[in-house]
Amino acid sequence: MNAETNPLPPALKPRADVRPALISVVCPAYNEAGNLSEFFGAVTTEMRRLEQPFELVFVNDGSSDNTLALMRRLREKHGGVAIVDLSRNFGKEIAVTAGLDAATGEAAIVMDCDMQHPPSLFGEFIAGWRDGYDVVYGVRRDRADESFLKRTTSELFYKIMNMLGDVSVPPNAGDFRLLSRKAIDAVTNLREHHRFMKGVFAWVGFPTKAVEFDVEPRFSGQTKWNYWKLLNFSIEGLTAHTLAPLRVSTYLGLIVAACSFVYGFFVIASTIMFGDPVPGFPTLATLVLFLGGVQLIVLGVIGEYLGRIFNETKNRPLYLLNALEPAEASNASDIPYRGEKNDAAKPFEATGVKRA
């Protein structure tokens, strides 16, 4: 597959000597009961084909169906399944963070369990990691299966994000990626509540490699994302990733003030020089409505950032756990395994707050 990569720094060496290292597969799930068994079978089959020891970290994000029961059934029948059961639905961004907090492997693969992220990419992900990359992420080859409106708005979102943000976010790259232990620790050390994981992954940096793939159809169920949720997610991403909207508001105010000054000068000059009457009510009403709209937009932007400050100052944990059921053994325990799990992995705390 074609790939875009950031060049490896000369000092970074390939990880050729860590073949037996444990890989954590982190999977957030919300009402995905119809997909879990198929997903587990596909992941297990691919990892065994690669002869790669792994653990599967399921995150139950407050599901209202029997998702949790199926997770526990898989854990009882198979080793190497960990379950992070959140106390309620905290959203996918927080669920991904909870899964990474619980991951004990030398690297972690984050993916959805609806079968749209193909496990067949594991080999390329792990190969890139062994070559020395700390982040190997999947990029959609095309979006032909989506509507024109969704494709257009998605392209516009990434253009605005990368134009305004300080860090470039790769277009068409979601959460499907492999993170090294170094990258995992960097991501989980960032504890802001309003999380835009694409921006967080981009912000931590490290050598990265892109792998193109085709998104598969969902195995079961319907997507939880509609246009309204995508719009709110876009606003969340912009305001969580950059302060540029505040600066744009300042520029907008300056432009409106300058235009108002020029227009006022034109009206006064026209009246003095040519005796033209000053425009009446329609012009005044239009200007008042326009300026009122601009003020409301700017106040809305300021309110978004004030709301984030308010939530951060409450200093609440990112999430609360109903239960944490760690993996008992690697799913590939019958594969020769010379290494041990990462002893340096950070301890996982039931409140969702990491120990210092």
C-alpha cells in the first residue's frame, strides 16, 4: 500500500529485537453487541496468523444493550481479554483514553469493533512499529461511499483545522492506528476533558507513518453519528485544538469596524457634497441586525472557551469505572513468547486519574 511517512530521525533504531512484545488492541464499544463476536474472531485470527502475542482491551462506554455481557462471555472463554466498564456513556474520545490507560502492551492498536477497520492492516502497522515508527495510522483511500455533502464538509473541516491550527491533522485519518509505548504514555499524560483525539495524536508528534486502507461496511447495526453530532464534533475539535477562533473573532471585529467607518464616511461625504438624504430605516435595520449577528457569533466563540475553562477548573476525573477486569493471559499464549509485559507501564487507577 502507498504510505506517506515522516522521515526517521537518524538516532532512532528499528525495534527488530522486540518481536515477542505484547500488543494491546483497544476497542471502545457503545451498543455493539451485534459486532463483538465477529470482531473478536477476526482480530484473533489475524494475530495468530502473525504469531503476535496480544491482549484485547474492550471499553464498555455505558452500553444499554448486552454488549457488556458478551464482553464478559468472551473473557470467560478466552484468555487475554480485559474489560474497562465505564460508569456511564462518556463518549468515544474518553473511552479511547480509558482503553489506553488500561493497555499494558509495548504498543497499542486503537480501532472500532464494527468491522470497518480491517484487522488485515495489523501486519503493516506492526511492521512500521518495528521499523522504528512510534505512530502508524490508517488513512482512508477514498470516501466514494459517502454522500457529496459529507465528503465536502469533511474536506472543508480538515482545511480549516490545518489552516487555523498550530499542528497539522492528517486528513481522512481517524482513530485507527498503532501507538508505541512512548506515544501511549504521551497521550495518556494529557488529561484535558474536552478531547479531540485526532488533534491529541497529532500534537504529541513522534515519527509517524501512514497506511492507506479501504473502509469496510459495518457488520451489524447503524452508525451513531448523524450530521448534527458531526457538526458539534467539528466545533469541539476546532475549539479544543486551537485558539484561532478567538483570533478570527478579533479580526472579524476589526473588519466590521473598518467597514462601518468607511460606510459612515461615505454617507457623511455624500450628504455634504451632493445633498443626498441619509438612508432611512431599512439601512439602519440591516446594519443593526448584521452587527447583532456578528456580536452573537463572537460571544458564542468566547462562551465555548469559557465553558471549557469552567469544566477544567472543576478538576473532575476524565471518567469513572464501574468495573475493571484485567486480562489474565495473552490470547496468543500458545505462541512462543520470550518477552514479558511492559514493567514500566503506568499503573491504572479506578477513578480514571493516573498516579503521578
